[in-house]
Amino acid sequence: MTTTKPAALPANPRFSSGPCAKPPTWSLEALSDAPVGRSHRAAIGKKKLKEAIDLTREVLGVPADYRIGIVPASDTGAVEMALWSLLGARPVEMLAWESFGEGWVTDVVKQLKLDAEIKKAPYGQIVDFATVDFDKDVVFTWNGTTSGVRLPSGDAIPADRAGLTICDATSAAFAQDLAWDKLDVVTFSWQKVLGGEGGHGVLILSPRAVERLESYTPAWPLPKIFRLTSKGKLIEGIFVGETINTPSMLCVEDYIFALNWAKSVGGFTGLQARADANSQAIFDFCATRDWIDNLAEDAATRSNTSVCLKFTNPAIKDGAAFAKGVAKRLEAEGAALDAASYRDAPAGLRVWCGATVETADVAAMLPWLEWAYQAELAAQA
Ligand SMILES: Cc1ncc(COP(=O)(O)O)c(C=O)c1O
């Protein structure tokens, strides 16, 4: 039983799942080269936006024939742009295993009113991809941020599918191996694994997705910020930095800084190794305690970014109040900020382990978690 407070705090207690911790070398100085007060359509603005796109391709290893665009409204904007622009041409399957995936189901069924087949798994589990018909268009979230359950690989997705795969990868990109040849649309925002800012989305399109855009016009109206084509042709400018509307050049500069930091730690492989080491520290902690466990039931599906934890001691009386109490103690001590589970998820904790988090900070936080758990248990009694 640990009842005394640990001696040392994490140097950086930011464990939020979005916006996530900034890169360890970040300071406001990192933005000093931003072309503020200049037009994003001036040569300097376009150069910065193109640089952000080129670095994204380099760090993520995006195939040369895939388009990368910076779009409005963060990851949600990128996903909804894809749903509204591409769906309706053929039957649709919607896969969900936590709240964000469920949000896309609502979009497609209630707003677009498509008669989609819906496959859902409860928190902690994942949809069985062997049951999915990839001749339909399939929409899913690679890493369920609110359940900490991820797709282990793209192996179950056939390379010769007839449908498109539309993947919300916002909490997976830069930390998990996205199977590019199995994905036709990939979206993310800058605020997750790279610790960038919210507000801007990235939309990546395979040649097959572009072919769909150029051969199919949805039955419903598209607002200007969703429009990817003009007169039946892809607006190529979007994919070289001619954004649909005005981006924040401060945020673009911040993203470029994060991408260069990513390169300095070994690019994608280095980022993934950092997330793996962070999450492993938590997995090891749970493995040696009988009161806490990963929400993800199958170890192969455990997220290395949004690690979701549940308290398993049957002596806990009110699970939701208990988990909130632990998170509150961690926050009050400055040991872990924003570590409560998502509002729609089962009671517990969610500790961000993405690449910008330092493993030493995870290691320094864990004794505090033990202390907060014991303190809450004592308070309950
Ligand atoms: C899986 C997933 N999809 C979508 C979103 C929404 O992202 P944004 O707020 O960047 O639009 C989040 C945010 O946490 C997320 O985790």
C-alpha cells in the first residue's frame, strides 16, 4: 500500500488526448518565422503551406500518387468533407467501436440518410474486419481515441476491394503503421501525435478516391468548404497549398516545427518507438497490479497513443465518482492533467502516450496514479 506522496513530479504533466503535449523542444520562439500579417496566397504563404504538405508526405511515407490537402475545421472537417463528397455512389458499411466512430454513423445515417449497414463493437472491443464487405464503401476510425482500441494492421482489408475505405486516423497518424495501400481516404488534425494546433484538418486521397470525386456527384448540396471539385474535376490547387479558405499561418508554422522535430527523432519510426515506449510503461504498470487494467480486451488492439484504463477493484462503490476522484487528485497535484476518461466512455482514465510525451514523464506519473488510487480508496471508506 502506497499512501505517502511520491517525491518527484513529471517535468511535463500534460497527458491530454487533444490538444496533446507540444514537442519537448517547443517554445513560442518556434513560431518566430511565421509569415504573420501576410496573405496565405502570397508566395511566402503558399511556400509554407506546400512545405507542410511535403513534410507530411515525407514523415508519414504517403505514396507519391496520393494527394494531401490542408482543409478547414480540424479532423472533423476533413472526415465530413470526405463523407459528404464521396458517399452515395455505392452501398456503405459504417464501423464503430467508440464515440467518434459513432459520430460518423450519425452523420451518414441521420444527416445523409444513407441506408448503411452498421457494425458496432462495445468499448474495449473492435469490429471483426473479417465480416466486413469491402466491395462497399467502408468508414472507420483507425484508433478509437475514447476506448483506446486500435486496428492492429490493415491485413484484413483486401488490396483489390471495389469500395473505398475512409479512415479517421487522427489519433493514429504519426504513431501507428497506416497501411496506405489499404486506405483511400485518411484524415487527421495537427493537435494529436505531433502536438500541433487544432482547427486545421489534413485530407489524404488515394487515386481511387480522386477517381470517385471526378466521376460521381452527390445528390445533396455541398457547402463551399466541402467542395473538392470544380466542373467535375479535382481542384488540384488544394493539394499544393491553395487552401479553400484562410488558414492560420501561426498554426502552419507550428505544424512545420513539429514535423521537423519529428524528423529529428527519426521520422515515423522514431515517433512510433516513442509512443510504444510510453504506452509500454503503462502496460507494464497494469500487469503488476490487480486493481487497474487496459480497457482494450485484446492486447493486439491496445492503443499506443490514447491508453484507456479501468479500475477493477470490486470494492469500488461508485465507479464513475471514483475515477473522477482519482483524475482530480492527479490534476490537483500537478501529476497528470486532463487524464479523465472521455465523457461518453466507461469510467476510468485516459493517458495520452503519443510521440510528444516523454517516457520519463509517464514513469514519473505512475507512482502518483498508485498514490491517487489508494487515497481515493481510503476516502471512499
Ligand atoms: C477519433 C477522433 N475523431 C475525430 C476527432 C475530432 O477531432 P477535431 O476536434 O480535431 O475535429 C477526435 C478528437 O479527439 C478523435 O479522437
